[in-house]
Amino acid sequence: MERPRVSRADVVGRSVALWGEQRPDLDVTSSEVLARLVRIAQHVEGAETGRLRRRRGRLVANVGDFEVLRALRRIGPPYAMTPSQLRDEMLISSSGLTGRLHRLERDGWITREASADDQRSVFVTLTADAVADLDDDIAEHFAFEDDLLAPLTRQQRTQLADLLALLLQRFEPGAEA
């Protein structure tokens, strides 16, 4: 099967072309892939931030805060996790998570309550209003993500997801593709 022609007239493509002129002995394919992943991540975060600012309902401060809310919502009732479970789920530092939790609690999205079994342990729980607000918004959010990937067919999205899962194993050995 012939590879579809894709324009590479972006900043990464220009960089690759320049390296090809300056050092044709080097294979910069890996650099091209990684640079595109970074650029795409930056564009996606910017688009998600814009969407969060335009969304109906209460304002969520940033994409990271929204990811905390999504993590709590997707596990199902009672929509609660410990901070260490959230850190593991999101690969975030303790200090980064603490700031997010403080903001989300202040804005009425979550509560933090001591465990009945162990007073040293805390559970972060979505409020009932947060669950309702997220449920009203989640279908729109997934449609937004679909739109971001509109240039790819369903089959290409699945193939890309499989390839990225394989690559992620390099950095998260416990993950399975």
C-alpha cells in the first residue's frame, strides 16, 4: 500500500529538511516523530484550554484540573480516590496535585475527607453538582476530541493509538499495548 502524500511544510518539516542539507549522514526520523508529538501536544492543550473557557456551566481553571475531574468521574460511584491514586493515574507530582485539589475544592468541584478506616488517609470525591456538570459536558468533550482527530480515519486513529501505546511502554513499563 502506497503511503498517502502528507504535506510536511510545517516547522518540523522545515527543520528536518535543513538537517538533511546540513548533515545528510544523520537519520533524523526519530527527532521528527518526537517533535511532532510535542507540537501536537501543545496544540491540543491550547485547543482544550480554549474549549474549557467556552464551555457551559462552571469554569474549570485549566486542562490539568479538568483531567483530575475526568479521572474521578470515569471510575464511577462513589467518584472518590486518594491523592496517591490520582497521582498514579495522572503522572503528576505531589505538589502539582495539591495545587489542583486546592483550587477544585475551593471552586466546589470536590471535597476532601478523611478515611473512616485511617484518619491519615484522605479521599478526594466529586461533589454531586460536579458529577451532574461533567455528565452534561462529557459528550461534547468527546465530540471535540473527535474533531481534533478529524483528518484521521477511524482505522488510522486505532492504528495510531496502538503505536502510541507501544511507545508508551518504553516510558511506563507496566503499561500494556
